[in-house]
Amino acid sequence: MKTEFKYAAILTGILFFWLLLEFWIGFHDALVDYLPITSLLTILIWALVLNREIKEKKNLPTSTHWNYGRSFRTAFLTTLLALPLLLLSRWLFYNLINPDFFNNIMIKGREWISVSAPTEDNFNSSVKMMEDYFQMKSYQSVTLVFNAVTGLVLSSLLPLFHKK
């Protein structure tokens, strides 16, 4: 259980620093068009951290019998422990470090919609949907589900590569 807590903290820390890096490079304002791509790269980071955790836990002297189920439980428990930490880290980031993120994305979104919306009604309804989505509560809900699904999928797949 100690390993799961450790790797949940490591995962949260790395993903928080990833957010800081995205912000520093400009993916949260000037280069917001590329933000979905960089956000999907977090899946790779997540996979690397969980993979490292499974390796470490598998090689502990106390783990005599290692199988798919133990690897899955280890990785998924880490995911469950990391979810509240990730919510907190994103809340801190979007409220203290980058409070203009939602405004920046709304401005860019209006530009995208103005180019693609065929009528004014479509534009207004698209802007309304965007305004509803890019609020802290709904954004956190969506990312929580995304993180849970990412953790579940990776917890299911990564143990397949660890045979003892």
C-alpha cells in the first residue's frame, strides 16, 4: 500500500509539472490550438509511471507470487489514490497560477466557432455549450472521468507486459 501512495503522489506531481510546462510554453494561451495534443500526451506519462510502479512492486522481496490480478490492483489502486490529488492540483493550478485559462480558451473557441458556424443560431448555441463546459466544476468532472478511464484502461493493459 505504501508503494501505491508513493506513486500516486509521483503521478500527481509529474502531471502538475506537465501543466506548468504547458503553461510556460504557451499552450494555455497563444498556442491553445495544440492543447488537446499535449493533454493526450499525459496518457503516455501516466503509462510510464504505472509501468514503473508495477516493476518496482513486482521486484520487492515480499512479492513471491505475482500475477495479472496483483498488477491490475496495484495500478488501479494508484489511480484511485491519485484522482483526488489530481483534482486538487488542477484546482490550484487553474485558480492560482493560470486563472485566465478559461477566458483564453473561450476567446479562441469563439474564433473557431465563428469560422465554422453556418448561422447565428448555431454560433450562439455553440458558444453557450462551450461556456457551460469551460467552468471549473464541469471541467473537473470531465477530467475526473477521463483520468479514471485512463487509469482503468492502463491498469488493464500494462499487467499484460509483466510476467514473472
